Amino acid sequence: MTVKPLEVTAKADDSRWRRKYTRRLKVVDALVVIWAVAGAFGVRFGFADLSNGNVRDVDYLVLAAALAVSWWLILTVWGSREAKILGSGSEEYKRVLAASAWLFGFVAIISYALRIDTARGFVGLAFPAGVAGLLAGRWLVRQHLSLERKHGRSSSRVLIIGGPHSAAHLTKSLQSAPAAGYLPVAAHLPGASLSPDVISGLSVPVTGTEADFESILVVILESNVDAVAVSAGVNMHPKDLRRLGWELAARDIGMILAPALTDVAGPRIHTQPVAGLPLIHVSTPKLTGGKKVAKRAFDIAVSSLLLVLLSPAFAILAMLVKLTDPGPVFYRQERIGLRGSTFNMLKFRSMRVNADTELQKLLEAQGSANSPLFKVENDPRITPLGQILRKFSLDELPQLLNVLGGSMSLVGPRPQRAGEVALYDDIAHRRLYVSPGMSGLWQVSGRSNLTWEESIRLDLYYVENWSLMGDLVILFKTFKAVFASTGAV
């Protein structure tokens, strides 16, 4: 079977949403940039003279107009509106920040080199206001795009090609993250045996098992997809993969290579071409040296500030706990920390006195005594005030003292009891490579609604891919999760 090359044709539906959101971003960026520059000009120089037609600061008026145009253009040059980064991840925000920083850095360098006396107040107002506005505007547009993608719209239709297990894993992963914009519609399994187990393991139709290049290309064209994802275990010759890439490029169909790597963040992946092969290097994460010092310094600074700011709330909550239920204000429980060390975790008491002695009986009653996650559904030990404290995570505020003392971090894996750690397997023990945290990926991704396996996967992802920027993102999302009381316990 021979397939003749076709002309370059765009996927109508795929191109339509890309054009629509690119136009929307252009308008949002323009409005924000004009607002920031004009606002800074007005605050610094005033608009009174402009209304009278008497412009004293005409040079700054020209500078403001040039800055606004340049700012909008550099966002385009920096690729901040590329469709592949819309909807998920931090790359879009990073590009907005980088483009803005380079522009204002260039303005500062030119001003210094040419000895131009640029008003620092004007630039100092325009830059932070514009960056904040651009990020807020991008976030709002992203929320709308994510909502559409959750309903199956504004996404790239993807055909997955690979081995049965890798294709099933990739399909499940893409379906679990609809905001990324990849919608699996079918799977092609070259050379595989289509047993009932294989078919049942895939949540999308299987188009066949042909392994020759021509048959695969016909399947791709008949599927009318926007992209092809080649997963691990694909039974294709490297030369056929290269030919497939050429044919897909000629038809404006994207080609995605999905290696057998899971839960690895972008900064750890480095590509090095060797003898025409794109070798992927995966660096080993190490929270040592400067990174360790930076994380600890961040914990001390933020926890100290929060303890000072929240001291009135501490006093009120302590009084309420004491008045509404007899017993101590604080609850201390031994937890497992960094590399298996133990520490006493502090919380405002939200249960009746001696609640720990009832735990085993309650776990046995609900049939989860051997589960590594000691959680009791509809726990009768929680006091009425404790329900409110837990709903908004107010009971965890005293853990700021643990953070300040060094036994915990602001962000990290969930601290667990010795009985829970005793049920760990070898993989779960990697959670103990970093200090446990007040918040973490588990909290911003569902909190107690997560299964044990999902919690472990998120904690391991954090351990393997730690970064200070990641901590900041998690803390930002924590406030949203707490106020929404999602999965509160």
C-alpha cells in the first residue's frame, strides 16, 4: 500500500481555537500594557496638562507610547502566546516574566549608556503593575480555556501509537490532565496481540496492529487527528519513525515522543544530540548545599512573619478550644520526619481528649486497619469546633512553630505516624528524603479525597523535582484549597 504525499493542510477545528485564544491574549495584553504604562505616566506626571493641550513632558509621552508598543511586541517575540504552552504549566508565565524583565533591563542599560535621565518613578510603577496585570490576565484567560478543555473543546485530538501498556498509561495520563489540551481519541498498537485484556485496558478505541509505515500513515489520516503521540515500546523501525515525522510535518500534524519516564519535571530533562540521536539526560535531584540553605532560609523568614501576623488569631483560637471542650489547647503527636527521625507535631486540638486510644477500634470497624493511611470516615471523635478548625485547616497553624524549629517545612510530603510509615514499601520510603511539610502537592490536589497511591505519587513527585519556585506555587495554591475547603478532614 502506497500513500502519496498530500499538500500542507491545517486542521480546521484545531487551528480555530488556537487563533481564537491567540487573538484573545493579544487583546488582553494590549489592554494591560496600556493600563500599566498610562497609569504610571498619570501617577508620575499627571494628566492635567494633556487635557489642556499643554504637554510639558513630551519626551516621556513618546517614551510611554514606545514602551507600550515594545512591551506588546516583545511578548510576541518571546513566544508567550504560542498555543503549545497555553492552558497548563508555568512556561507561559515564565515567558511573560522573562520578556518583561528583558525589556525593562534593556531600557535601564540604554538609559545608563546614553546617560538619559529616565524617571525612576515612572519605570518603577509601570513594570510591577504591568507584570502583575499580565499574569492576572493570562490566569483569567487560562481558567476559561481550562473549563472548555474539561468539556472536550479547544484541545488537540491525539492518536497514540505504542505498546499496549505504554499506550494505556499515556492515555490515562493525558485524560487525567485535560487542561493540558491533549485529547486521546484512539490508539494504534503496532505488532501487538489484541487480547481482551489489552482492549479492556485502553479507554479509547484501538485502530489496529499494523506495523508497516504505509498502514500507520493511513490510520493517522483516517483518524483526522491534530497530533500523534509515539509512546514507549512502539514496534517501528527508526527509519520509519523518521519518515513518519516528515509526512506528519507535511500535513501540519504534530508529532509527540513520549519516553517511558514518569513524574519527571522539565528542569531535570536535558537533550543532547549524539550521532543524530536525541539522547535524553535525566539529572538526579539533590536538596543539598545552596538549595538546602535557600529552602531553610525561606521557611524561617515566612514562618516568622506568619507567626507575628497571626498571633491574634492564635490567641482567639486557643481561647475557643479551651472554652468549648475540657482538655489541653494543643495536641502533640509523634510523627516521622526527615530520614526517619521523630518529632512532636503541634496542632490545635480538634478531637476529644484521649481520642488516639479509639483509633484502632474505629479503623477496624471501617475495615482499613491495615491501610497505610490512617483516616476515619465521619470521625465521631471530632468536636463541633474541631469540625470548623479542620474545614479551614486552622488546626494546623501551630505547625508554624515546627517549621521555625526545623522539624517541618512549609512545603513537603505529608507527615505521617510511625504506624503508617511501618506499612511503607521501598518506594514510599523516598518520601522521607526531605522534611515533611505543612502543605504539599497532596493538599493542593485533593487533600483527603486522594487515595493512598495518589498521595504517594504526588509526594514522590515533589521529592524528585523540588524547586523553590515550585514551593511558591504550592503555597499559592494552598490558600485556594483551604478557602474552598476541598477535601478537608
